[in-house]
Amino acid sequence: MPTLPWTVPNPPPPHGTAYVMASRFEVRTLKDVPRFFLRSMTAWKQVRSAPGAYGASLIAQPARRVFYTLSAWQDRDALYAYARTEPHRGIMTSLRSTMRTSTFTFWEVDITGLPITWDDARRRLAEQARTDAAGDA
């Protein structure tokens, strides 16, 4: 599946910062891929109308059992409000048992730095995964 391109639900202001989140999810088995994919499409639909969402993109690699998300928000509160709102809240709960690994990273960026590149997001996710692994050791 191709990358779902950067979508702008709410145009950001001309100046200021955005709160960015990137995530990488790996599901346990290939049998889990369809369920995760369908649920991620529901969350994708929700983010496209979420208050405070400045942009989002998604990469699905079903054969690898891996999914990436990238989003920019007005602030941390806007992101967390989205995460606590249905259907996203229920999706997180229902998919927890299908996860092999999950990595999340957060940072702020000047509005002029939007959209975020996938190269930057993947680099930050790799750094976070190394940090998480070192903490687990």
C-alpha cells in the first residue's frame, strides 16, 4: 500500500510551533494485519476532522506487519484530546493484544517546518527505539 500523503485537516497559523508525534507499530502476526489496518483507517478518518490537527500521514507495510503514523498538532493537549476521544480510544484498547512492538516519539517544530518528512520521522523513531531498548536492558 502506498503512503497516505500529508493531509491538512486544519491549516496552521503562519507563525508558531506544532507538536509532532511519530509512531511505529508492529503487529504480532500476519493474521493481525487486516484488523489493525481497518482500525487504522477509522483513526485516519477521525484525525482528518480532529480539532487542532495540522497534518497527518500514514505508511502501511502489511507484508512486514508494520505501520507508521506521523502527525502535527496545535499543541500537546490537542493530540491527547484526540487520543482520548472515540473511536481512537477504543481502537488503542482493542488492538493492544495484537502489538509486538510500539514506538512513539514527540517533538516540537516551527510551523514553517511542516510538513514533516518521513526521513526525519523515521530517524527519530529509530533513535527512540534505541533509547527504549537501552532502558529495558
